[in-house]
Amino acid sequence: MTQPKWWKERVVYQIYPRSFYDSNGDGIGDIPGIIQKLDVLKDLGVGVLWLSPVYCSPNEDNGYDISDYRNINPEFGTMADMERLIAEANRRDIRIVMDLVVNHTSKEHEWFQKSRDKNSPYRDYYIWRPGKGGGKPPNNWTSFFAEDCWEYDEQSGEYYLHLFARGMPDLNYHNPRVVEEVKDILRFWLNKGVSGFRCDVINVIYKTSLSDGKKKFILTGSEHYISQPGCHKLLQEFRREVLDGYDCFTVGETVFVTPQMGRDLCDPERKELDMIFTFEHMETDQFLVKWFKTRFQLQKFAKTIATWQAALDWNANYLENHDQPRSVSRFGDDKTYWKESAKLLLTMLFTLRGTPYLYQGQEIGMTNFDFSSMDDIKDVESHNVYRLATKLHLPRGYRWKMMQRASRDNARTPVQWDGSKNAGFTAGAPWIKVNGNYPRINMARQMAEEDSIRSYCKQLIALRASDEVLLYGEFSVLAVTKELFAYRRKSGGKAYTVLLNFSEKTIPAEYRGKLVLSNYGGNAYSGSLKPYEAALLYNEVIAPPTKA
Ligand code: TEU
Ligand code: CA
């Protein structure tokens, strides 16, 4: 039986602070900027804010490279601002969740700087190894960011491991002192009043061995660190010794998980994580790696979603975040059916079983960037990949296509607040270009329009908030075709039938029920779906569908 919990009933809104709202005109979003927009978020109906990292960082990876876990990056404000944000959010019954990035630190973290000295007590905080001889690194592993994952350090004559960017050395979880440090960081923030953590790449933190990996197209070596028994043990320890003492939750960002690994990680009995972000549905439009996109195929996508709905008791549902292209550009149609398809995707997000995660700007249907060259792109991963693609002699036009489809900066353009200069994001020069479509796509306009994407989003959030069936009802698939994804949520004698037409055709979908919500409006369901139509039907008595 599913236990009711506040974090199952609320909607989480992810803020990428750099791009959210700039309060002081330096071109960088900040914490006072978030405080200024709290009423807008409250109005939307969100109950939790997850902040991408706001800690001190040299920004090699925009904050995912942390140099001090207990202080705020001055670009974003001060600790006093952070405390004010927590208090102001709580006053509005909004909880704050922090990003916990502890697979690695920044190389500028004091632990790492000390650890470069072979005799320092901090040496074992990181993973140092001598080379293999002949200038070869300690093993054949490859990194997530298209570069080597060992970096040679002159000072100590050894290499350190970094699964991500060069300036992000991995911590050594074989060292009990590192484990204690993490517990202290958790306590520090929980005592400040935060209500949980989004745990960055949490299932790779424990490296069982450093032997050579089986050669693979990507991530050679990953069998030595994905969801290892040592990782499960650590998660249980954090939970038992720290998290269980607070009213909080954790969502793990878990890479390359199978349904079985997922069940192990969030089994309530084992007490590790409360829920996980899985990636499989985000990989259904790619070939081997995200940079080689294939056409969006609803069948693959919907089946993957259905598989995970069945696999886990409670999912963390998302279609966007700061690492992924915009969903309307990717799974919908950001041109002719922009409004309809953005609403359709939101309908799915809020009617699947699990906690919905909305990413900033998704509620107004923000689209992929309209950049024209690599100079516009800031992301370290994109630049690494572009460099590698150049080395591999991929044609320039193709390289740019790769960026347009998959660069993380697609999601990192500033939130479009209004039709004024720079979309009202900043009074200065934005750190990254604003999408030129802001006069048409912006918050102010959509807050005023009754049938805007944001208004529809708000309606969905309100509907879900108090509805037992949408919150806790069972999920079952009714149909998956090339165009249609239909499913049912059911609890007791009540059910909803969710019909989603992911195509530009009008299609028959003969289901019965009282029309509760549709992105085309209306108050009765006709038995067919218009292009990108989403319909939510209510069924008092559950009858089998007239035709599946
Ligand atoms: O992402 C982990 C992760 O798997 C991504 O790096 C993913 O591989 C990539 O974005 C898609 O190509 C987390 C954070 O969400 C990301 O922003 C960080 O860069 C990364 O960890 C390192 O901390
Ligand atoms: Ca600022």
C-alpha cells in the first residue's frame, strides 16, 4: 500500500537560479530575484522549489562544481538572502529542496587543494592513483563529458579521477571521513529549514574498484560504479543517521538504472531514496548518445513511461530540466501546434502517477534556443562535445545540428517574464542570450490570458492537488499507437481516462466519460481527438472502453 506523504501530493518546481530572475542588473539570476517571484509561483500552485546549486562555485559547470557547501555563491546573494528565501517560501507554504552534489567537488574546494599534498590528511578525500607508465592514465575509463576522466597533477605526480568535467574531482567514499562530511552538510541545510535534497548522480558515488572497464561506446568503466552495493549501504546510512530525523524527502538523479535497480533504490523498506529520476524515456529519441537524435516516436516513448509507471510504486515524473532540451520543441510541435502540444505534455506530466517536476519556463511553453553559433553557447559539456566532433571531422553543419538538438543551453536561456527588453529577466546584459521569441512567449502575457499554457497548467495543478484518483490512483495503459497514448488512473469506484493525441492528425479515440479538461476547451467529449488534443475524462462507474 502506498503511504500518503506531503511530497507525493505537491508539485515540485525546479529553479535554475542563474536564469530565473535577476534582481540587481548584473545579468545573473539571484536569490532575491527568486524571493520577488514567490507570489507568482504560489499563484501557479507549486508546493516545493528545488534550487539547482546556489553554493560557492567557480562555475566550470554552473554550480555543479561546488567549492564551499556551506556558503552561497556571491553572484546569487548571501546566506542571509538564502535564509530569507526559506522563511518567505515557508510563509507561503512552499518548501525548499537543495541540490546535493557530492559525487564530486570543485577542484577549488579546500579539501581538494589540501589533498594535492600527498601527506595531507585530505589526500584520501579524493581518488588519486599513479599512472600506468608510458604517460598512460591509471585505467581506461571515460567521462560523462566527452573527455578523459583522469587528470595528472604535477604537484603530487599522480592522477585524480573525475567522471565529469576536469575541474570536478570525484570524492572517495571508501574514506569514512568523507561520509561524515556529507552527513554534516545534510544536517547543516536541514537545520536551516530545507525540506529535502535532489541528489545529483547519486548512484555513481561509490567506486567498487578501479580496474579497467569493458570497452564501450560510452562510459567505459561504468560497471565498476553504477548502483554498487557500497552505494546502497551509504544511502541507507545517510537516511538512518540523518534524514530520518527530519521531515524531508530525497529524489535521486540516477543514471543507467534498470527497473530492478530503481526498485532497490526506492523500496520504502530498504530506506534509501524516496524517488528517482530515470532517463529512459528521455533516451527514446536518441541513437546511442543524446547528440545523435532520431525522430520522436510516441510508441517507444509511451511504452517506456508505462514500463516505469508499472516498475516503481512512486515515480519522479519530468519532461524537462536544466540538462534537457525543451519538451515542446522535442516531443511536441513548437510551431503550428505550440500551444496545444505544450498543454498536452503538461496534461501527461500531471496525470501520471508520481510527483510531478516542472522546470522553470515549462509552464509558459518556452522553446529551445534560437542561437546561431558556438559563441552563444556557454555550457561546458556542449563545448567539449563540439570539440570532439570537430576532431572526428564531423561536418560543421552537422555539429551545429547536434548542438541545436541536444545542448543543455536549450533549457538555460533566461525565463521570459514579459515583453520588455531582455524579456524582463535583467536590467543589464544577460549572462546567456534571451530567446528572441519572448515578445510572443512570456509570463506576463500568459498570466493575463485565460486560455494560455500557464493558465491551463495552473488548472491541472489545482485539479491534481485534491484529487485522490490523480494523486494515488493506480495507473494502467489503455492504448499506445503511433499517435495515441491513452491510460487510466483508478481508485475505488472512480477513474480518469487520459487521452493524448501526439500527432497533427485528427484521430478516433472512442472512450466514454465526462469531459473534465481538454486543451481545446468544450464540455463534452466527441469520440475523436483533434491535433495534439489532450482530454481528461471522468468515469464514475468503470465500464470497459467501447473500443481499444
Ligand atoms: O547530471 C548528470 C548527468 O547524467 C548529466 O551530466 C547528463 O549525462 C548530461 O547532462 C546529459 O548529457 C547532473 C547534473 O544534472 C548536471 O547538470 C551536472 O553537469 C552533472 O550532474 C555533474 O554534476
Ligand atoms: Ca543578479
